[in-house]
Amino acid sequence: MEDDTFKFEQSRSVSALRELAAQIKQTRPVSAVERLERQLRRAIDHQEFERAAELRDRLREIRSRQPAE
């Protein structure tokens, strides 16, 4: 476990797995909750507070219907 070949292969494998994880994260479908959360952050950033309140309420409604984890 301490030889250079193992360390090199381990490092290469970790890099490949990180790259794969990033690709999966970028290409996976976005849920309705995630989409609303992004819209909420954008509305807050642009100081669109009425829109943000509407999005917040929609998120609460969706989350209240989801089973507890």
C-alpha cells in the first residue's frame, strides 16, 4: 500500500471519481423543489421580494406534502 505505483493509481482513481461526480451533478434532472429554490435565491438577489415571498410559500406547500425523512 505504500509503493509509488499504488499511490499514483489511487490518486488517478480519486481524480476520475471526482470528475464523474461533477458530471453527474451537472447533468442530473433538477427537481421541482431545487428549481424553486434557485428561483427564490435569484429573486432575493435581485430584491424581488414579492416574487420571493410567492416562491417561499410554494416551497413550503410542496415540502408540507412530502413525507418526513
